[in-house]
Amino acid sequence: HHIFLPAVPYFLRSSDFVVQFQQNQKSQAKLALVKYTFLLIAGSHVLACSWCFLAFIQAGNFGDGLLKRNNWILFWYNNNYEEGMINPIGEGQNLDRYILSMFWSIQTITSIGYGNISPFTPLE
């Protein structure tokens, strides 16, 4: 039971709730806010996954390779990691890597500079 993204506009146009919401002028601003918030989150997700994948390509894996080959995760880890914090190193640390990647992505899209997560290699 998967909904494919190309089908979403069809479902939105055929929804009585969405049609009534669109016809209400006061709702136009709210609808635009919801639309752009969704686009920001979806775009940030794609960018975050791509950013994390770059580290994987350079390291060869999400385990010890991240600590042996230069990549943005190694750079962040060496400069920011403290015991008990988010730990992006290891095969089972997918959520921590995603949180760091999503933080970088949102920060990149919405502000200037990268703060404590920055590109480290020419590929990045």
C-alpha cells in the first residue's frame, strides 16, 4: 500500500476537504505555508540523504571506514563529538547520521554558512 509521489496531486485535487480549504480565501495563506513547509522538509530530506551518501561513498561503509578516510562525518566527529552525544559512527547509527545530515541540510537551505558541519573534501 504505497502512495507514489506523482499520484499525490491527483489525490489532493479530488479531496473534498482540500477543495473547500482552497476555496476559502483566508485559507490561501495557510495553504501556501503548508505547501512551502512540506517542500522545505522534502527538499531537506533529499539533500540530507545525498549528503550522508557522499560520506558513505568516500568511506566505503558506515562503520570504521568513516574514521579512516576523510569525509565530513570524520571532520565533525573529531571536532565536536563528546561521549553521550549523537554518534554517527557505526552501522547501527543511521538515525544519528540522519539527524546530523538533516541539520546540515536545513541549515544550508535556510541560512548562510555551515556552522559546525562543513564540507571537508573536494567531492563534498
